[in-house]
Amino acid sequence: MRPERMVKLAVKNLGQYKLRAGLTMLGIIFGVCSVVAMLSVGEGANREIQEKIQRLGSKNILLKSVKVPQEEGDNASSRRMLARYGLTYVDAEELSRDVPNLVASTPMKILRFDVQYKARRLQTDVVATTPWYLRVQNHRMVRGRFLAGADMEFGSPVCVVGSRLARILFAGYDPIGQTLSIDGDAYTVVGVVGDIAQGEVATSNELWLEGENQNVYIPLRTYLQKRGDLFAQWSQGGSTFEQVELHELILTIDHQENVVRAVDAVRRVLKKNHAKEDFSVVVPLELIRQARETRRLFNIVLGSIAAISLIVGGIGIMNIMLATVSERTREIGIRRALGARRRDIVLQFLTETLILSISGGVVGLLFGALIPMAITALTGVKTVLTFPAFAIAFLVSVTVSVVFGIYPARRAALMDPIEALRHE
């Protein structure tokens, strides 16, 4: 029998049991749909994580000050009055000298202050840093300029505001050239900086429509001249003072291949200078590698869970085909008596199985594409549709269906023609 004739006959046979065929296809449809949807959600989550890690810079090493609990033997009064911990200027100097392949060292003090423009006031993070910060963090300028070398040298009272802060604080006004109050100190706004995640460069009219950067950036020397390293924290029980010279320090290495060797040198310097581990070392390159490995395992787990529904659908196909074989015993006997070979019988039933699985797979792919879009539209959760997700779901559905369809097809082919003709 020619293939096209076999397909037409299979469609005709399935058409005699429309409800049964439709219910059988549901298992394949749900299985394929769940595989595509789950892999899309997992891919979206993993890409979002990797994007956040990539912002930190694959060639950067991030050092942060960490406040460690005071031990019982420490002086109680000094523990209440003053806490000294974290990275120091000596650390920054020695790291700049001893870390191999170092391109830039970017120190930061990050404190939370009240920021005010006219009657508008809000509390946000103020980052006292150097001009290298813009290049290291891969932010882009929306308007104006970032901190310059002259600002650092002369301790100029200038600042750069994040695009979201500009939208909130300066609504209706051009922020460039305006005077901003940071905890009572006056600073002149010289630029607006956006996030790496923003799209095309915004014009002045579009400035208020995008950007999630809400920080204020000021020269490190300016802050030190005005406030120094001592910072007071107020609470219901009174005030405590903290002395932290640097809250963060970003070291930029020339190539990714040299990051591991640089990290070893960083740890040696910090362990030599600190009696307690009041610092943390974050290596974005290692986080990226871990995220990729986690992504692979995550996709395997999600795919395995979703594949279970495909197996259930395959079992459904086998049950239906076994029932069909039983009902069509006399038809099989007549075909064998007219000269059909066992191979023809096997191919006929496998063709019907393939039509069920392919039809269910195509419909499942359509629903599998629509569900992630609906999730993104309704919840804002990022989903990513990828070709491998579609290919894996479809191929697995067809393979499972064929595997579970072989037994009913062989059972039909192995029937004794004489006994099959006698069947009522």
C-alpha cells in the first residue's frame, strides 16, 4: 500500500471514533504544552538571573565590608559607642599594588540619606565614588556628564542622579544645573545616569518614561571633606557610631582568564590586613558559571517533570489502540485473507498512532507558546520561548507515542487470520 493511501485510510479509521481520538490527543496536547511552558519559564528565570550577574561585570571582583558580631570579650562600652569594621584605604592601596593584571580600582562609600529638591523629599542611596564607576558598572549617561577627575581633585560639590530619581524628584523640571540637598549639604546636578537594562538613549522628553536607577553619585573626596568616615545611626535606644572607610571596592581585571589568579591575591592581602573576616569577596565570573550549571540542571528537572505527562499520554494511546485492535479484529482478518502482510498491518496501526501524536503535538506547541506569553502579560514574569524547547517537546511526544503504539500494532499483526475471521 502506498504511503498516501495508508494515511488516508488511517484518517478515515480515526474519523469513525472522533471522541475517542480527541480524548487520546488531549494527553499529548497537555504533555507538549507543559514541556514548552515549563522550559520557557525556566529559561526566562535563568536569563534574568544571568543578566543581573552580568551587570556586575565578568572581569570584576567585588569586595564588600561586612559587620561581624562583637565577641563577648570585647569592651561593652566601646561595643555600644563605636563599631569599626570593613575595608580600609590601606586595603585599597595594597590591592592596587599587589593584584596582578589590575586595570582599575573603584572605591565606594554607600550611605542612605534624605535627598530633597524644593518641597520634594525622599530617602535613597548616596554613592560616593570615583569617575571609574560609570565604566566599571556599565551604566550609561542619559543626559549631562558623570563625575570627572577634576571633581575628585578639588572636592567639587556636584552630583549625578539616577534616571528614576530624576523622574520622581524633578518632575516637570530639567535636573541639570539644579541644586540638590543631600542630608542638608548642597550639590549641583551635572548629569543623569540610567541603568544597563535601559533601551535606546532617551531624549529629554522621554527621560521620565524609563530607568530604574534611583541612586545619587557624588565624588568620594567631596564626601570625605564634608563628613569623614564616622557615621551615626539613630535608633530608639539611642545612637551608635560606625567607622567604615570603604563600603565596597570593585577591582577590574584586564581579562577573564586572569580573574582566578587575581582573586587568590586579593584574599591573601585581605587576610593579612584583617584579624576578623569583616569583608566578603564576590566574583561575578564564578556566579555566571554556577548560574549556567544551575540552568542546565533546572531545565533537566523541569523537562523530566513535564515528560511524565507525555508518558501518561503515551499510555493513553496504547490503551486506545489496544481497544481499537480488539474492535477491528474481523477487519484485520479480512485484510490478511486478501493478501496483507504482517508488516502492512503494523504500519497501518503505527500510522494511526503517528497521526494522533503529530496532531496532538502541533496543538500542544501552539498552546505551549501562548501560555508563556499569557504569564508574562498577566504577572510580568519573564519567559523565553526557544527552538530547543519546541523541538524537544515535539520529538519526545512523537517518540513516546510510537513506542507505546508498537505493542498494539504487533498484537494486531500477529493475529491468526482464520481466528480473526471467525471473530464476532
